[in-house]
Amino acid sequence: MDYWRTEFDWRAQEAALNRMPQFKANIDGSSIYAKGNGPNPMPILITHGWPGSFWEMQKILPMLTDPASHGGDAADAFDVVVPSLPGYGFSGLRQDGLRQDGHRQERGMHVFKVADLWLRLMTEGLGYQRFAAQGGDWGAVVTSRLGFAHPENVIGIHVTLLVGSPSLRDPDARPLSPEEQTFMAEQRRWFQDEGGYYHIQGTKPQTLSYGLNDSPAGLAAWIVERFRAWSDCDGDVENRFTKDELLTNITIYWVTQTINSSARFYYEYSRNPWRFRPGERVNVPCAVAQFPKEIYRPPREWAERTHNVQRWTEMPSGGHFAAAKEPQLLAEDIRAFFRPLR
């Protein structure tokens, strides 16, 4: 907190963020949009999660748009679109309850609606009728939903976290494997020990947010705890994130006053959960990159109940914020998965 107050240079971080090409989308909010440097760049939509932001993508962006300058092949270049989730960062609300374009925020913004918004952004806003999609955390859920709801537009999906409950009542479903049973038991223990943030944001987000929006110390503690718990930092968050990195992300939440609208995503999801019905699955090609400190690590057979998994990568290091801390590993996996789909 003392560093944030006396030494942190927000203007320097603004300049770094503004080196990424940014624009306001008429669909709903703000986006980063970078054209690829290659013979035939593939359009890819990358979605962040909570408590992250578009800031997470600044390292991976050049690796995908200009792979030849980062140890790759120019033929693997992407046109990269990184939208801020509605209610997050500069897609958030002003103090008077309006969006930054002056219109009122739509109530009940949840995963299904965001997936439909992103389709409009890519097809109507940018003119891409077919595109790839990638994401982590909420971004992974939105990405999977895009593949499920709009397979005619989505080339394939790449996720670092796979969410969506399969139907275990399907009479044709095979019994749970020992690995799946172990996974379900581990998830129950994890929610008991680490899921307090999820429960309160899924039930009473606004009560919590009065404190977080009013106190920079409270906001920093709430967010930094997640970065510490969800990374391979061995208990010291600064083993993996610098103060400047942590505070840039926190400051985006602070100056835009969007901790409430971002946390509300959990409330809306708890009322609009995604549960696969018997026979339903994501049929577009899917890749899963599993980082060792990710918060949700199902076995492959669990993922294959709901997704057409064609690539499964067990990463050697990294955690929940993969694009920020393991951009090289993630970029190489994204390139490899989409290469035969071009």
C-alpha cells in the first residue's frame, strides 16, 4: 500500500497499456485489436476473467500477432481481439450508473449474453464471419459457450480452464472413473477451503463491494489474495508478480470503480448456470492447456464428456493467470492447436 501511494507510477503504466492498439466498440465497451503480421492471419478472440483485465494480454499479444519476431513462424500469425468483459475496466460503469457511452448498463449480464455480444463484435463490428476463440477463468466459460452456441462461426476454442457441468443422469453416460471421482472430491474440498470469494460474490456482491470500492487497502487485499493463491508463487506473490504488475491491474479496477459490476458476474452466473443436458456438448475442436496451479483441473475424460477435445497439454509451470506469467508456453500452445485448422 505504501508503494502504491508513494512510488507507483500510473502514468508510466498507462503509457505501456496504450502501446496496445485500443478502441471503443459500439457493441458494448472497449477492446484491444491488433492486426497480425503474416501471410494470412487468423482472427482470434481472447477473453479475460476475474480479477483480471485486458492488462493480462500485453505480453502474449505480440507473440500471437507477430510470431516470427518471437521464435515462431509468420504463417501462425493472428489478428487478435481482446475485449473487456462488460462491467470490467473500461467497459464498466460511471459513478452515475451509466456506461461510459452514456447508456444504461443492461441488467443480468451473464455468460450466455456475453457470448452473443462477442459474436456481434466479431461479425458485425469487425467483419469476421469465422474466428478462433481463447480464454481463461470467465473468459474460458464465455469461449466454450461461443463454441457451443455458435459453431458455424467458431473455428475452434482453446481454454486454460474448463467449466460446464456434464449431465451425469444421461442413461448413455459411462460411470465415473476413479480419476473423475477424485477430481470431484478435490473440488468439494477446494470450495470449502478457498471458495469464500465465490460464495459471497455469487450471493451478496453489492454488500461486499461497498467496502472494496471505498477502501484501496480492501480492494488490493481482495485481489492480491487471488493472485497469491492461484499462482505457483510458493506463498510469496512477488515471486511471480511485481508490485507494478499487481498494482496496474488493481488500479484499473480502482479508477473505473468496477469491482461491484465485475463481482456481479458471479451473482448472475449462479442464477444462470451452464449445465449440459443429456446429449449436449461443445462440438467445435477444443484444446485444453492445464497449468499446475490452475484452480480447476479436471481429468481429460471429464472434459471429453462435454467438449470435443483434440489437444490436451499439461504445462510444466504456471497458474491461473497464464497469459500474464507464462505467455511463451501459452502462445506456443495456441499456435500449435490452430495451425491445422487454418
